[in-house]
Amino acid sequence: MKLLIDTNIFLEIILDQEKASDAKTLLTKADEHTFFISDYSLHSIGLLLFRQKLHDIFWQFVKDMMLNAGITAISLYTEDMEDVIDAARRFGLDFDDAYQYVVAGKYGLTIVSFDGDFDRTELGRKIPSQILGD
């Protein structure tokens, strides 16, 4: 399965939060799934960690997830921004969720997120335990 991993999945792991175990387990399934991260998620994680002066944690994340585990970063283009705006209006999404939604649709990916806002869209979302149970 081709999966778009939302920002909050990575942050669960980085910040060692309540659902980190499920998120980590999912990311060990690279032999069963192909993982993607949007450029928006990558930059958001960098922004958060830089604000906390955790530059080395960000570089470790990039090395572990992208360089070593092979998670692919994907982007939208200027002409896709109209679709982001449309998704935000249609589903009541904020910018980051609308961006993720359009990325998933454009590249044919399943969204993996703890954010229930995606449930208002026709793409929906899965949480890690749903993927692990498949």
C-alpha cells in the first residue's frame, strides 16, 4: 500500500507521545508498504524542532526516515494551490490538512493520520493500527 504519513505520526515518535508505539511499528513495515512524506510535513517538523533548538534531532529524523528508511518526500506545485483552496473550502480543512489531502489525491496515496479532520473527506484516513491490522 502507498501511504502518505501525516506530520502527527512522525511527531508522536519524535516527541515520544502516547501513540508513538503504533507509529513506530507502522514505520517498520517498509517491506509491506511504500511510505511518503509531503514537503509540507518535512518543513513543519523542521520548523517545530528548530524553534526548540533541536537541530540535531531534525537531522537525525532526516537521516533515519528519509536517507536510511527511504521515505520519499513529495511536493505540490503552484498550479495545485487552487486544489488546496478548494479542498479547504469543501471540507472545512485548514491549510496543512488541505495540502495533505491534495498530495494524497494527486499521487494516489492513503492518508495515515491521527487527525480526524480527514474523516470529512472522501479520501478519509487510516490510523496506524488499521494499517497494521490489514
